[in-house]
Amino acid sequence: MTFKDIFSPTIMVQIHQVHKSHILEAERVESSSGPARTHACLADLRPTVVGPRVEHKDEFTCKGGVDAGRLVNLARKGLYSTAKEMGGNVLLEEKWDCEIRHPRYQRRDQFKVTIHYSATVARSCRPDAQRPVEIEAAKGIRGLMTVIDRHPEF
């Protein structure tokens, strides 16, 4: 049996197709907080003023790895600063979604991360929890994360 017999074009195509589909499955990591919820420390609270529901979207370019929990926390801080500008001091009914993609046209260790964070702005006598709900559900990519670029959208 020769090398040509073992590695015929048909076998090479089949190997390439299996490998390509495996890569496509690994190119996206998604995580979410689930349905909108309020922190336990604020759950039994009656806010003095309830404002509108606001949304915040952040797009990050990361290199080396992705610490999704830290990026979700940064997105929440951006949303909280918007809430403070609107006169609120707590966030209620919070919800976040995180999507990590590996763009095919970039180097293998770079990732695009999109985070959508939404919450209801309110005013209360109790302080805000200052952390995202269900942060344990954030799935990242192991490695030392370096944020190369950030594009916040309100």
C-alpha cells in the first residue's frame, strides 16, 4: 500500500469536513443569567421610585482568554452609571447575555465578546448590590485575558 492509496483525495476531504465542523462548534460560547431577576438583598424592597428599563451593550476584543465574569461586571457598571444619571440608585430585574466568538479572520488567540445587560432603574433607601446577578453562570475561555478594544453602546 502506497502513500497515495492511504491518503486519497476522498479521504482527505472527509477528514477536512469533520475537522471544519468541529471548529465551527467551538467558535461560540454563550452564557446568560436566565430570566430577569433582582438581587436577594433587594427582593423584598419597595423602591420609592421605579423608572424605565434600560439596556447596555458592550463589545470587547480580547486576547489570550476571556474572563466573562469580569466583562459582565464592567457592562453592569456602565449600565449603573447610566441609571445614576437618570436619578436611580439601584438596578432591579437584571438580565445579561454573553456571547464569545472567535473571528475566523483574526489570530487564534483573539476573541470578540458581546454582552447585553438590561435592568429596571429604581430609587431606594437601600444601597445597590454592585455585582451582576447569577455571575456564576458566566462561561469564559481559560487564559490570561488582555482587553485590546472596547465599544460600549447605550
